[in-house]
Amino acid sequence: MDSKIENIMHQDSNGEITYNGHTFYILYPNSGKSIEELLGYTAILIHAVHSAFASFTIQRLRSYKDAKMYLKPIYFINPSIDSGGYINSLIDGSIFNVNQLNSIIPNIEEILIRTHQLKNTESATYEASIITKFLTLAYTRGRKQVDPIPYQFSGINYSYAGISCNFEHSEEQKVFSILDKAEKDGLIQGEFYDKTHYCNKCNHGALNYRSVCPKCSSSDSLTQDIVHHFPCGNVGPISDFQNEFDDNLNCPKCNKVLRHIGVDYDKPSVLHICRKCDHKFQDFDVKAKCLNCEFDNELEELIEKSIKRYTITNKGENATVFGYLPANREIEEIPGTIRYSLFSNLVSLEIERVRVVGSKNNLAMIYLHNTTELVTKIGEDRRRVLTKEVVNIIKKFLRPYDLITYKNPSLMVLTLYDISIENASLLLEEIVDLLKKLLTDNIKGYNVLIDSRIQPIDIHTTYKTQISELTVGFD
């Protein structure tokens, strides 16, 4: 090791390195550290001798929910082979040993500077959280353009840095809806790059184009030349002209020997014979068999999709730094709830009313952790259905004039009017217990974590202050 580096580098046996004011951790295949334990390091070095481990690990880190991880500088150390375009787009570079740390320090510090410029990485919806990941990863790496990268392990044939890693292989088609939403909101501008096709049944891109029998769709067939004998005009498959004694061709019609192609005979076409149904035909049908669901697609029924490269717009860059608020927020469209702005106004009016007539009113909040994990497990459509069920359950515990709103997809705020704080607390506990049971029964493997809080409405304090106190730590 270089003597100059030895003086300022400290490395322990666990893979931790301190160098030039930064802390690094070398992640080996047998490392016992959780992702949460890696958050405190300046940068991560993935020991990339085993390409499968390196590929899996970088995608897992970049898909993590916390910006402190998915924006962290991450490098391969001692890579065995070139990982390919998509995986390379997720790392910030490669070094071959710790002696080369000095070469990546400027890049690390540039990433840290750009990361510190971000004012907000919280998102109001699941789609917004993925778009935020996409934009912030590009911004902190100084990229204005994001290209689709051909990737053999992708379910849609192409991958996008910062987005594709957030989806399971079978769900990658959701990448397109995320990009379409970002483009519709003016955050990115798309430009045609390529066109590809997907299975009509499962939207997967792994297709095997096969020549098949037009009668039974089997791809098992025998192909023969068709022979045309000039002197007698006989036309038939070459097997009719062959004999079992020698290699000569004999016409079955006139018994003459066919000696010279182009003089005695020619081969104008071919004949295909299906080994499965014995059907004879000259032209194959072509079908695209999906390697994911095995559905045999007619070519005209394939889903055609234009693949785009994207440039981040000025609006997108501004949303990256200051936070992205999607247009037409879904959380305002849940039946049984009202928009947060309207909720605020109505509660403010209720505070004024209580000042005059007096009443025992309360504000409560319910916070569901791991909503990103929830959507990943069950999908966005099912989450909408589940959210409606949650609202319907809660409304059964409330009076008709009580209000429900979502401040963000994880945080619900509601009123419990005309009830003491003691009884309201018991009611809130009952609601939370029922919600935990609903989620546990409906989503296997999902760790249900719910926090709740309640406080009486104070007529001497503004609504804004009260809601801030109620939701502190969860907003």
C-alpha cells in the first residue's frame, strides 16, 4: 500500500475504511450488515468478484426507500467482468483496490454537494416517490438525459436507471406508466428511440418468434424441395423422385432419370409437412410465443410500444430540488374523504363555532408505515381498493359529520367530534386494531406498522399549529 495513503487511511477487519474525512464500507457476499446499518457511511464499495452478487446488491440498494441510501455514492471494487450498460448505470464507478480511493473522492464530493442541494425527497404518492428517485438520482449524478438501456434480464427488454430497479421482473411494464406520468406533468421530455413488442396476455417482452403449421400451430415440421420435371411436367415433393437404391432422382410419372438441374428439372419451391398433424403446406404462419406465460401470440395482436429516451426539463430539475407534487393527486379522490385543503377550512370553522357554543372535539391521525413496500407487494390497483375498504371501516366508527382526509398516502387525519378525549382514545385504538387485522389478513408477508395519535381541539390555538403538533414526525 502506498505510504502516503497508509498515513491517512484506517481499515479494520470488518470492511470499514476511513479515508480523507470519509467513511467507506466494503460489502462482501457474507456481510451481515443490514441496509439500515449502511446508511451512516459516506459511500459503499461492493466487492464485485461475483457478478451475480454485485448485480443483485446494487439493484437492492438503489431501490431502497430512503434517499440516504438510494442516492449514496456506490462503487464496485475489484470487478471480475464488465457488468453491462444497465448495471453500470446504477454504480458511480469502479476501482480495483483501496489504493485507488483517492481517484473517486472528487466524484463522491460532487455527489454529496448535489445531494445536499435537494430541499425535499418526500413524495405524496407511490408514483411520485418513484419519479422522485428517478429525477434525484439523475440530478445528483449531473445527468440531464436518461437513455433506455438494452438489458437481457429485463421483462420489457430495456431498463431505465433509477426506475427499473424498483420493480420485480414480472411488473416492469409499470415503468412505462411512471415515465408517461412524469412526461405528462412536464418533468421530462421524451424522444423516440426504438420500438418493441410485448405479449398480449402478460405484457412481457421475452418473445420467441416461431414458424408454425397453419393448421395446428406446431413448430415441428419436415421441409422438402418441390421438384418440377421439364419433359413430362410432373411436379411433386422430392421424396416422390427418390429411390432406395442410389442417389439418382427418377420421375415417378415417366420413369426418366433427372440428371441436370436447370436442364432436366428445377426446384421452384418447398413443401412443409407437419410432424404433428401431417398437414402439407408451403407457407408457415409466424407466431410469437411468450417465454414468461407461454401464450402463443398472433403477430398482429402483439402490444407495440415506442421506447423513448428522456431529457429532464427545467420544470423537472426544479421539482427535483424543491420536491415533486403531482398534478391531480390521487389522495384527493378517495370516496368518503375530502381534500386536505377543504378539511383544514372546515376544522378552522369548527374551532370558531366551539368558541361560542363549546364542545368536546378531537383531532386524530393514523400513520401507516411501509406504504412503498405495500404497493410493491400488491400493486397500485389493489392498493386503491384496499384504501377504500380502510375508509369504509373507519367511517362506521364515526358520526356522519366527522371528517376524514389524507395528508399523504401514509397519513390520515380525522375528526372525532362531540366525544371526550378518553372515549375518543378508546375508539381510535379499536379502529387501529381492526385496520391491522384487515391488512394482516389480506397481505401475506407484509409487516403491518401503524402509529396513531389523538389530541383535543384547542380553541386558543390555530388549526395549523394543532395539526403540526399532531403529525410531527409523520408528515
